[in-house]
Amino acid sequence: MELPLVDSIIERLPTWERVSIMPLSPYSDVKEQIRQAIDIVSLVERYLPLRRQGRGFVGLCPWHDDHRPSLQVNPQRQSFRCFVCDIGGDIFTFMMKIENIDFPEAVAMLAEMAGIPLPRSPGKTSPASEQKQELYRVTAWAEQQYHQCLLESQEAAVARKYLEDRQITRESIIRFRLGFSPLQPDWLLRKARRDQIDSKLLLTAGILAGGQGREPIDRFRGRVLFSIRDSQGRTVGFGGRVLPHMAESVPAKYINSPETPLFSKSRLLYGLDAARDAFRKTGTALVMEGYTDVIMAHQFGFQNAVAVLGTALGDSHLQVLQRYVDRVVLVLDGDEAGRRRAAQVLELFVARQIDLRVLTLPDDLDPCDFLLKYGAPGFQDVLDTRTVDALEHAFAVATYGIDLDRDIDGVTRAVDRLLGVIARSPARLGEHTAQHQAREWKILSRLSVLTRIDESVLRKRLEELRRGGRPRGGTRPASPSPSHPSPLDGWHRTFLEFLVTVPGAAEKLKEVFRPEQIESPAVREIFQLALDLLALGKPTDFEHLMLATDDPSVHNIVVDVDQTARDKRINEQNPDDILRGLLRSYEERLAKIRGSELTHALRKGGLAPEQQIDLLKRIVEQERNRQKWSEPMDG
């Protein structure tokens, strides 16, 4: 089928000098190697469980409060997509999003996983990305120095004796990469100079302290060290435990790394990298409060144990855990700890759509001591018999010492405290969806049974507390919505569906359209990208378009239109019919715009008679052109 250029039918648009809107990625070659080496299903399963559904896989999306698996992973296309979040892409996009990193860092991480060496500086990397890579390197170096010292040095004999007394095995020391920092304040600094490690990096990583005109010193000197890792197993910081014989002279029993570009204690969990496989098998996470609690739990076979880092379990922790498990059991050290944490745990239970439970260990024992005293059978028994959900736990704490049958005033005060927590929870997260409301009703129903107070009375009191808790006339904060590109209209979507999925479509479109004639900036960029690939003699299919750019927003659109095109079976339709339809719609729209402009000029007046006649002729000609392109055309 011969189709004329648009310019031969309508008035030429302003001349345009062809420039590449989006240069092809300097990473294209290495990206292809990495993409061939890493399967997207395996990559995503490092972060969250997937289950097979048809030809693909689905899982709970980690970027919104998901309960019906809406994250789709396509092994044929090696792509992922969440239609709720409007997020999609390939392994590089996934890594950027899940790790909150930029593209060069995603390439570096995936190349390391695949064992593929990166070419020297294939493109510009941000200073922040380069610094993070250096910080990962020096933190891993420091971990090795501390670990080797604990295993071999005479200076660490007292630390080895302490761990032996705590019954932490050598296998656990090696598995969890425990270490020791000797008392000499410049011990690590001397080793850094020997190995040509920049002390400024060690300061930035929070391993050394001081500086600013004085010699930096080891932050963790005289302590047993627990390596803290991210979900990928990279060391990002340390926790240090002072040895017992030094406890009186050192103010803090435990210290952690300060906040750094790598370390944020509110988002990290000790032992997460070691627990991920057990999470998938059990569907449950045991959250403890101490490093030795986690190590001992793993020694006794409870390998789904992790610990918070000297802070309370929070929203960010649960958000991480929800990637892996449906149930979280918070293991507390005795009744006093349980009472302190009751309100905070109930808030999380109400606000987060997760089965959050509480186990308060008897005899005021921490998990480490309990396991050593009662063994794995004893711990499993209390898990089975003493674990309660967060509502029951909070109710028990709130009504402790109150006669539920006779002390009406006491019960009323306790219920008010519980309802006050429930009233705060959704607003605290900026959420009050239908799912939260349904969960709230279930909680009120159960609270009604526990307190023997009619559910309607509880609901009325809850609303009173909510109104009282906000300024008059105020509204709940809106749930933050992710920033997404504007949705494509029908014409632009069809254009891209045709381009991405139909072989030879780019050549056909090139004969009829030029990039500057495409209104949507995003579609214009992708069309230009395809033309650049053509100019290099490369295919313009889905895989090559994904490899040709590093822009995650472009990846998102390409994955989106690829999915909708396959749903519509675009590649089974006659390509000339699709092209004809695109051209006809384009001409009709331009003719209508031009006709409106001419009609407006005629109505405006102030024209000489011959100019009015000329405008009328042009309006008639535009209408003829429009009707011409509205008629069916033979292929």
C-alpha cells in the first residue's frame, strides 16, 4: 500500500532539523549481557514471593498496600508491571525502584550479581551513586578486618570467650560475620592507611568518628560487632556490644552506626538477608529485640527471626516484611516490655493490613536466654500457645487489674484508650480506604465481644474521638499518590502499540510521520528512539527499545503498551489497516483544527472581500479533505 507523507496533504509544519531526542544508552551492550544472565522472576523473588498464574507470575506489589496480588511478572518479556501503581519495566527498572537507586547503580548491582565486569565509565554516573559504591566497598573492607580480628587475633580472646559463654557457635560467628574492634583508637585507621583506604570514606560510613582537625578514631573500639546488612546481603553498618568487664566505664551497652547514605535504622532489620528463605517457607517473621536473640534463634532452627536495631517496630519495618510474609510475630522480653509497646503495636495492627501478633515470653526472659533454658521445643510451645494478635494483647494490657464485670468506669477508660489508638491509626498513615474501613469494623466487632459493649456504641465513640482529634472542619490528610505520566489517549496508544509489537512498524511509520508531528512528548521520544535504532540497523522491537534507553518512565510506557497490544492482539491485525486508521485519524484532527482556525478568522471580521472569499475556499477545501479521509480506502 502506498501512503503519502502527511506533508503532501496538509500545509507543511515549520521545518525541523532532525536531532536525536534521546541518545541510545551507552550501557546498551552490557545491559544486553546482564539481561541475558539474570531472569526477572528470580530477581523479583529475591525481594518478594511470587506464584505462577497462567504463563506469568504474580505477587503482592511492594509499592502500595496490596492484598490481591497486582504485581505481574512476565518471564517471556522479562518485564514486570503493577497496573494499580502504573509502574512497569525490566530488571533495571525493578532494581531502581525496589532499592531506590539510580540507573548506574542498578547496572552495577545487577552486573555484580551476574558476574559481568563493567566497562570503565560507560556513561555519566551521579556523584551520589559513585559515593555509595565506594561506601559499600569500604564498609565490606572494615567488616573483613573486624571479622578476621575476632577469629584470629590474641586481642580478641576476651571477645571469643564472651561469645562462647553466650553459647554462640563458631558456625554462627562465621555465618553472621561477627567481629571485634580492639581498644586501640587508631587500630582500624592504621590498617586503612596500610590498604590505602580513604579515612574520609570511613568517616562518612560512620565507622570512624571524630575528624575536624583531630585524628579520627574507631567508633566501635572495645566492642563485639554485629554486621548489619541490607536485603541484598551488603554490609551497611554495625552494631557494637560492649564487653561485660568494660560495662561500668562505657556509658552505652549497645551502639549502632549513625545515619549514613547506607544506614537507616528505621528501614533495616538485623538478619533479614539470612531469614529470607525461611520467610518464604513459613510465611511468618519473628521480630526480636536483640542481635544475640536472632543468632540464637537461628542456631535453634528458627531461621525466620530478625531484629529491630535499637528502635521500636515501625511502619517502615512492616513495609519491608510485607514483601515476604503474611504474618509478623513480635517477640517481647517479658510483661513490662509488652505493656510499654501495647499502644504502638495496636496502631500498626489497625493501620497495616498484616496479621501482627505478639508473644510475651514468660519469666521476663529474652529469646536468647529462653532458648538456652527451654530449647527449641519450649520455644515452639510458647509460639503455639501464648501468641495473641495485637488487639487481644492491647486489650489485656489496657484492662490489666480491672474487673470487667464490676468496674464500669475502669472498663470505659480502657476502651477509650483503645479507641483513641484505633482513631489515630489510618490518619497517621494518610490512609482511610475501604479495606481499612472493613478491617476497622472487624476490630470493633471483636472489641465489642471482649468488652461486652454494643458495637454501635463503640463505633459512635470512635467517630467522636476522630472529630475531636482533628481541627473543626479539617479533613484527613490525603493519601500520597505516586507521580505518573499522563495517560495516553487512544491515538497515541495505538501508535505505540503498533510500533512496539508489529514487525516492520517503525519503517512504515517513518514513511508517513515525523517525530515533531507527534503531540505527546513521551510518544515522540519513543518514536525517535525507534528511528535511532533503525539508523543503526538494529531491530525496533520491545527488547531493543527497552535496552536502548535508561529512562524508567520510558520503560514503564513501553511495558504498558506491550501488554495492552498483546491483549488486543495487535500483531494479528493487518498492519496497513492500522496505519491507515492512524493516518486518517491524524488528518481528521488536523483538518478540524485548521478549519476551526479559518472559521474563527472569518468570524473575527476586518478582512477585505477577496480575503473572505479566499478563506471560504480554504474552509471548503479543508472539509473536502476531511471527507476524503473519512471514506474507506482499499488496501
